Amino acid sequence: MKEELIISGRMNPKIDPILHIWSWEIPLYLFLGGLAAGILFFAALYTILGKDNMYKAAVRKAPLIVPFLLILGLITLLIDLNHKPYFWQLYTTIKLQSPMSWGAWTLMIITPVSFIWAALNIKEIFSRWDWKYIWLKDLEKWCRKQIIPIAWITIVLSVILGIYTGILLSAFNARPLWNTSILGPLFLTSGLSTGAAVIMLFSRDHSERKLFARIDILLIAIELFLITHMFMGFIASTQVQIDAAKLFLGGQYTAPFWIFVVMLGLVIPAILEVLEILKREIPVIIPASLVLFGGIMLRFIITYAGQASRWLY
């Protein structure tokens, strides 16, 4: 018989196991969903404003990758599910109080909308594209006539999708780091920022890149404000929230968060974009890639750190 000495009633191996529920699939999905939402938001916005011919990368080129982003995101969600054959039950139930229900139904609607948007602009890349069948050509003509209503639907769904990626985490009251209303606006702003970065990569027009550089600088400033406000709220709250904040203020996630997210993903890209606006020769791929890197690191670090924060002592 093997004898074991129990020192404490908490966090003993094989007695109080540490649960690590979400792995890489969820933060990757949150990034892809936010990125898709950001791209579609700007595409719909400039279509409504009647500037689709002025900003072709935003309205016509960048949205072509959105269906692939959403499909890849749905695949990561499927991989994460323990009972994969029953995923369809998410689409047979509507619970207004459930963020997952909101997310499932939003994805079910916005995914075909993204395919429609891409189909309407596929000739931007493949100039000889031909739908061949008459009914497809008639459908394309009808969708073009309804482009403004489609754009309004898209802009609403993209905002819901972008903010839902943060609310999905904040709904977990048992995780103090996630239990803040800041995550929804923070992830939405980050998604818009990464969307602007992708548009800059697709654009070959200097004025369009300059516009989205300005937009991205504003979004980065908002992100920094929200991050600061989030930590100020934690420090002024209960002990568990203070402990959650300490994960980033001297704890194990301090270096990854402040180096990869804040410095490399926000501050440095903003400085480079300012220099580009001031007519310095800055390759657009550098700030855009750093923004995308910061966006994905934000999701990974928040997801993993949130699971490390807890109410139990």
C-alpha cells in the first residue's frame, strides 16, 4: 500500500485537478472570427457610403478571403468539440441569454453572406470568370441590385461577430480575468484593426493605404485605452481580480503580453504607420504583419491566462 502525505486540502495532485479546457483551437477561432468581422465591416461601410470604386481593396479584394477565414474558424470549433456529431444542435436551439447561441446563429447567417460578397467581386481577381449558368447570372444581377440592404445586414452581423468573440469569454463568471465587460469592445476593436491591416496588404493604392493607416492608428489608440481601463478596473476590484491582473503585472504572462501584444502588436505598428503618413518609406507589410501578430497573441494570451485565473485558493 502506497502512503501519501496530504499537506493541503487544495490543489493536490489527483485530488484537485487543474482544468485546462480550451487549447489552441478557441483563441485561433476568436482571431479568425474577429479578422473576418473587421474585413466585412469596412467592406460594407464603404459600400454604404458609395465609395466602393474608390477603395477597391477594402470592398472587393480583401473580402474574398473571408469565406476561407470563417470556414477555417468553424473547423477549429469542430475540432474543439467533444461530441462532434451533435454540433447541429447549436442551430436548432435559440437561447438569447447564451453567447454561444448568439455566435452560432451569427456564424450561420454571416458565412453565406460572405460567400455572396465574394461571388459579387470574384471578377476583381479573375477577370475572365463566367458563371456559365443563366440562373447564376440572374442571381448575381439581383444581388447587385440589393447590395445596399446586403451591406447593412453585413455591417450589423460583423459588429455582432466581432464583439461576440470577447463576450464569449466574459460570460464565464468563474474566471476573474475574463469576467469583465471590456473584453467585448476590446476584441471588436482588435478585429477591426486586424481587418484594416489586411486591407492595407491587399491595397495597391497609396491613398487607400494611407486612409487605413490612419484608421488603424485610431483603433490602436482605442485598444491601448481599453487595455489600460481593464487593468485599472481589476486593480480597483476584489482580490481575485487583483490576482488576475497580477498575472500581467509581474506574473507569468507579463513578458509575453507587454512585449508581443502591446509593444510589437500595438505601439511599434502605430509608430511605423505614423512615419508612413509622414511620407517615410515604410514597407506596408511590416506594420500590417505586426498588427496581425499582436491580434492573434492577444487572443492566445487572454485565453490561456484566463484559465489560470480562478476563485479558489
